[in-house]
Amino acid sequence: MLPNSQSSSLHTLSFNQDHTCFSTSTSTGFRVFACDPLRHLFRRIFPSGGFNHVEMLFRSNILALVGNGSHPQFPPNKVIIWDDYRGESFGTLIFRTAVRGVRLRRDMIVVVLESKVYVYNFKDFKVICQVETFSNPKGLCVVSQLDDSMVMVCPGLQKGQIRVDHYTKKKINYVWAHDSSLACFGLTIDGKFLATASTRGTLIRVFDTENGDLLQEVRRGANAAEIYSLAFSSTAQWLAVSSDKGTVHVFCLKVNTSNTEIEKSQSSSNSADASITSFSSSLSFIKIKGVLPKYFNSKWSFAQFRLHEDCRCTVAFGDQNNTLTILGMDGSFYRCQFDPVHGGKMTQLESHNFLKPEIAS
């Protein structure tokens, strides 16, 4: 969920679980759009108040809503489970403190408070478990989406630590991800791989959630940045990163997987990988002597798309191969494509403002 820090009619902006739709919350309600092609699906206006969080359940009429506190009907400590087909709520969860985030699965509801996470059964709204966390004002939490397994990632009990819950296996891992505070998470849909960024925003680390091993470290840049979103491609070959520096980066990952589809897609970028390997090899003697600065040891981005720096945006991979969908809090919508062999500057395929009447009506 991307919060707004600018003067805009939008409060938050987020994709659904499979990135086919996105929802926006406003001071008077919410709107839902389809991504490909871009079109407005439905909206709700509540004269008595709006929402700070809207979480859509895949491409359905079910949403989780958290009020912005401007009216007693929608306090920030209440989660409303909403059926937009009927135009009414069918469940409410109330807490002592403000809700920082909500994540949905078809079988579970995950509610994030500043120092606690609650997991509920979707069928009867009964608590499955509750987890204590380090201070988490951003509501950081990600969950897997496969029916036969449930992986949840949230902050641990100390700064820079993450907790990985494997509910199916009844297993918990604690991982020291960063020295500084956590800023953003990204999880593959099957829950196997996790990407994390800290408040410094220079390095993104990719972990194996099964054992907590660090698989790869990539570098967004040398200067500190605020990371807005981390997104894996469906094959886990690519990782997209958006930040306040106005550039969306795509990194080529080298995670171990038995998925043959991933292996096939990776073979298409072998020539690009070879050039990167050659660069690293030519500098290996310098690294041994300790002369090469640390930031050369991390992998730099493979492809880039430039935005204006004041655009707070979130990113996801599209249904078409090697495409990205980029959403901005100013209403901007971009679809772009990168070359999986040569990388470099991405090609813009389309650009819209989804707040314009012809789209948002």
C-alpha cells in the first residue's frame, strides 16, 4: 500500500495480489481500476468519510477498508470487510490502536498494527495467531498467495530483523536483513523469495524464506533513497524497484529454482549476463587487494525507466513478457517494456492519467 505524501486527491494506491487491478483510497471513498487495458471498474462514495487503506481480494468484489478517522463511522482502528456487489459490509474487526495495513488471502485476513500483527480466518473471522513486532509505522507485511501454503513476513522484534512464518510447515525463521530500520518488502506469490530494503535505500537484499539464506544483493544507487515498492516477476527472474529518485530499476536475479519456465526465460538473457560477468571478472584482482569500493561488489540494475522525482509511485510486472506497470500518486499510469537481452533504457508503451474523467468516470 503506497501512502500519499503530496497534496493529491488520493490517500493510498495499491495493486491487487496478481497485479491485474489496482485500487485507490480518497477522502470520500475508493476507486478500482483494471490494468490491462486500463479502465475504471467501480467506485464508492461515502459522504460521511473516506479511507486510508483499501485492499482488494484478487479480481473480486471483496475489499478490506480502513477509515481515515475524519468521521466516527470510519475510525482508523477498524477494518471493514466490504462486499461491493451488495454494497455493504459483512464483517468488522476492531482494535485498540490504529491499523497500519491489511493483507488479504482467500483464506486469511492479516491486520498490521504498529507493534503487532493479527492473522484471522476469513470464514469466521476468528484469530489464528498474533505476532509481536518491532515498531512498524509503515505497516510492513507481505503474504504468499498459493492455496496450499501460507508464508507471512513481517518485522521481527529488533531493528533490521525480519520474521518469516511458514504456517503450513509450522516453522518460524528470524533473519537479520539490515543494520538500519526496514523500509519495504517484496515477496514472490509462492512465498519462496523475499526482497527487503532499509531506510537507507541503497541496497536491496534477496533471501530464501525457507532457510533465511541471503541469495543476492543488488544496488539501487550510491546515495540514500526512500524505496516505495519492490516487485518480483512471476518467474522470479526479475526484481523491480521504485524510489524517490525518480527512476524505476529492474534487476536480473540469480536465485536457485527448479521451475523450468524460469530456467527457459533466464536463457534468453545469457548474453547480457555474460557481459556483466566479464565486467566482474576483469575487476576481480582489485577486489582481492581490497582496493575496489564496496558498492562495486553489488549488482547494479539491468534496465531503467525515468520518471519525474516528485512522483511517488508503485510498480508491478505486467501480464505480457518483460513489461512493467507503474502507478503514481498524481494519477499517472505508465506501461513500459525492457529488453531482456540488452537491458538499458526501457521503452514507454503507453501513458495515461487515470484520474481524468474519461477514465475515472
